Amino acid sequence: MEKLFDWIRIYQAENALEAYLIKGLLHINSIDVRFHGEALAGALGEIPQDQTYISILVLQIKQRQAEKILLEYQTQRQSTHEWFCRHCGEKNGAGFELCWSCLMDKDEQTE
């Protein structure tokens, strides 16, 4: 039988800024959060970077709700990356909806 009130890891944040951002997103949705490994951030450079990541824990009973929120966060985060124009090949910043060079629409790039 599952233990609904056990703390489980749902995400590993690369740094404290990302960890607290996610904590805020979960908190406004009434999901309590615990961190594991937060103190290791100060050891960056002494230990491998991936060992300084901060594990974000939630109660197992809240896992599905938290994963849905994280999926929305990751989708939004991915959509803020730079993109390359398929028409002219130029690199465009995440904030551009049109290619700065040829004015091709970003959304028309996938067609």
C-alpha cells in the first residue's frame, strides 16, 4: 500500500533561484515543499555540479497535482529559448515572434 504522506522527489532544480521559483508555484497551489541538498550549493566548484542540484520534495498525496504544475512550468520554460529561422537561418531571441532578419513569423516556422 502506498504511503500517501511520505515525501517524494518530484524535481531537481539546478540552483536555489529555480528551486524557490518552483516552491512558489507549488505553494500558491496549496502544495507544501521541502528541499534536500540546498546547503550543497556553496560547495559548487569543490564537488560536481550535478551534486549541488536541489531536490524538491512533496507529499506523495500531492504528486499528481505537483507534476501537472511542473509540466506547465517546463513547457513555458522551453518556449522561452532562442530559435533559428528556417527561412534564413538567423538566430532569434526568445522574445522575438518574427525573425529579426527576414521577418518570417516564428509560428510559421513549423509548417
